[in-house]
Amino acid sequence: MAKTAPPLPRLGELEQAVLEFLWTEAQADVHQTHASVGKPRGISPNTVGSALERLYRKGLLSRKKVSHAYRYEAAIDRERFQAQRVIEAAGGLPELAKSGLLTAFVDLVADSDEAALAELERLIQLKREGSDS
């Protein structure tokens, strides 16, 4: 039986900005995140720290303690996050296939980009063989 990922939690604007920052920086502490995300918005380090903690509790970040502070990193990569959002917006994988959206996607790829279609075929073959890349 196929495994289904749990639905992604809703994100506020600050949480989304923090996640975007961590996708580009790999990992950061509260002060680094505040300097990039919070300071330009005129918000406090505590507010940024709260956003990091909420993302951690939502399962979107992991963290490790270094000295007296946590360093955070994304627990899901940007591509998987975006793909899951698209799937959820379509009503889930069964609905995606049933509604014809999956077929339409493959048709669009086939009609516009032969190399992308070949890459899609390669990825499907690798997945069938049990490989992740």
C-alpha cells in the first residue's frame, strides 16, 4: 500500500519567509535568521525565535543544540514542499489522477519539453527500481 504524506501545516508570512531563508542557508540560529528575515521587517529576535519554534513543532524544521543556542535547518526540501502543496491543492493524489490533472501535466511536459519528458521517464524508472535518485 502506498504511503501518504501528512498534510502540510498552514504557514504564516513570517514562517514562510523563515523557511525560505533556511532553504537557501542550510542552517542558522535565531540571530542569523533575525538578521536576514526579522530585521528588515522591523520585528524582534524573540518573534523570529517564536517562528522558528513553531516551524519546529510543525515538523518542518529540525534543530540541534550548539553551546547555548539551537541551530535550525529545514526538515523538508523546497521541491518536496512545493510538490506536496500542488498535490494538496488538487485534492490529493487520487483526485489528481481521477480528475485528469496528472494526464494533463504529462501532456504539457511532452508537448513543450522533450528533455523534461525524458527526465520524468528516467525518474519513474529509478523509482520503480527502488532508487531515490
